[in-house]
Amino acid sequence: MSFSVFPLDPALLSALPPAVIEPSRIQQLAISPVLAGQDVLALAQTGSGKTYAYGLPILQRLGQLPSCHLSAVVIVPTRELAAQVLQNLVPLAQTLNLRLDLVCGGEAIELQVERLVQPVNMIIATPGRLLALAQQGIIQFENLQSLVLDEADRLLDMGFIADINALLAMMPSGQRLLFSATLPEPLTALAEQVLSASHVRIEANVTNSTVVDITQTLYHVNKGSKAKALIHLIALHQWPQVLVFVNAKDDADALCKKLIKTGINAAALHGDKEQALRSHTLAQFKSQQLTVLVATDVLARGIHIDALPVVINVDLPNQAAVYIHRIGRTARAGLSGVALSLIAHGELLSLEAIRQLTGQTLPLVELAGFAVTDKPISETSKRAPRDKQANRRTANKRSISDFAKRNPSRQS
């Protein structure tokens, strides 16, 4: 199928990247109903081209409007995804003389207020900053025609439902589009609330499935051996790029230090980093100036890295659906990829949840040279009360010592 089958402006199509030759499955299914102004619930795997699936038809509709008003809003969960969506859509919008803007945290709100003095046709935003500007009257929605919730499941996961409900209450009825890679129960409830009863449901793949071109391997290792196992795998395979996921910000920094100490060119990326540093680090990784990027789930959704060969889960995510998004950073746009996970005894319940969600067996294998010696966690394996008391005494001593260091004037 060619994009020519759709009544899209040739100028729009001419601005597509050279690699986008024909519409992906989600684009084939979504463009027509979005062009027709219908509400859509679209489910598609990461890396399948969702941005153009809604971006092309919405920009086409905006280009046919007689005046310049804010007519479309795209809400995404993270600043990085917002910036990527803007980057993808601006070249297309410019062919139709449409103006797009970015509204998210990490940038001084005063700068955004100053920019928004100029008319804008579409805003790509994160929920909190969009709501703040709307409550101040800087952004008004009276001419809004289309609202997109991109990575809708992640918006719910990250606790944005209150902000979204507040924004919906400020918006007129119009076209509502929900795009997501998974369909958890809370998203089903949101879809029923947001979408019209006649909405179109699109499934470009089996719901909650992983990309078939990803080779998944799950290594059973000791909890304390994960860093050494990661370093071993990187040295063994000599991958040009590795995206590593952990669950905690502190763990990302600590693991990154261990990698750097062994001579691996690595950096950490998480929500506590300043936005300018986050953008710079991600740009370095995309341009292959960094070999390893250790990240929390700030990168699990929506970020595209060309031809990323491997993703490694040093920690399994707490939510099974996040596993799908994490490993979906590889094998994008029809390419193949590798996803490895390092799993300790304490993560077996999380693994079982992932197996149930994806319908895959995902067998555990041992990593050569890293025999599992940890004992399975059970009720009988809990530490004796006397040991716990000793730990508390040690912790109290440390607390007193730390307090004394911070307050030298109180020392006798």
C-alpha cells in the first residue's frame, strides 16, 4: 500500500523522512478514521509509527481551517517523548504553514508564556505544564478540535489521571484519540469515559504482545552478581550501543559508576537530572558518542533510537506492561533486536506477571560463569529477630553519627 491511497496533501507526504516509504500497519488502519474526524482507540506496538498515524491526518485537517487557532493538542507522558513528537511533526507542519509548540516541564514557564503570545495551531505537551498554563488562561481550548492522548497507558501509570480529567473538563467536545501499546483495565475505563460510543477501535497487533523480531533471553543470576554479569555481557558481545533499564534513580547512578570504572563509556538518565543534561545525554547516545545508557523508565515509552541493537533489564519492571515498552526500544521500524533480562529470585513473581500478560513462556537460563547460589525467598528465610535488632542498633549509630557531622556545634 502507498500513502497515495489517502487524500493527504502531497506537500505533507513530501516532508516524510526518506525511510518512510509506505504506511505501517497502524498508519494504514488509523489515517482514514482520523481524517474523517472519528474518535479512535488505537493499539499498536512501540516503534510502529503511531506519531504519523495521528499526525498526518490531524495536520491535514488543521491545514484546511480558515484561521489560526489552537485546534489540536497532543498529550504525552514525558518531556523526551514530547520533544520527539514535535521533531517528527514540525517538518510536516511547515509545508502547510502550521505552527507547533512544545509545552512541558524542564523549561522556564515564562519562556513558554512568551512564545504562546504568537498564534499556534497544535501544542504537544505533558499534562502538568499544560494544565498550569490553561488554569492561568495562557492556553485556551475554545477552538480545540482534536485531542490525542499518546502513550495513554503510560499517562495512567505515571499518575496523570487527575490532570487529564481536569484538562478534559476545560475542553469542548471534539475528536478524541487514544494511542497505546498496551490495554490495561484502567485504560479501558478511561476510553469509555473519553471516547464517543461510536469510536473506532484499531488493533494493529495482538493486544499486549511483544515485537516478533525481538530475541528475548532471560538469565537467572544472583542479585549481587547483576553488575558483574552486565559488564561481562557487554565485553563479550561488544555491542556498539546498549540501553540498560533499572527501577531506581540511585541504582542508575551507582551502576553507571561501576561501568565507567571498568572503562565502559556510560551515562545515567533519570528524572532527577536537569532537563538540559537529559537532552544532552540522550543526544549523545543517539549519535553513538555513548556506548551504554543506564536509564529508569523515563525512556521506556516512545523514544526512538535508530537501529538500537540491544536492551538489557538489570531490574524487571514493577508493572508487566512496562516490560513490553522497555524491550520495544529495540527492533523498531522493521529491524531486529535483542532483549536480555537479569533476574534474581526476588523477581520471579514479576516474571510470572510478564508471562501471563504476553502469553509467552520466557524460560529462565543460567549465564555461563554465573552460577545461581542465592536461596529462594520464603517465609522461613527471614532473618532472626536478634539479627534485626542488631541491624536497628547499627542504623541508629549511623544516624547519630550523621547528625553529629551535619551539626558540629552540637558536639560536646
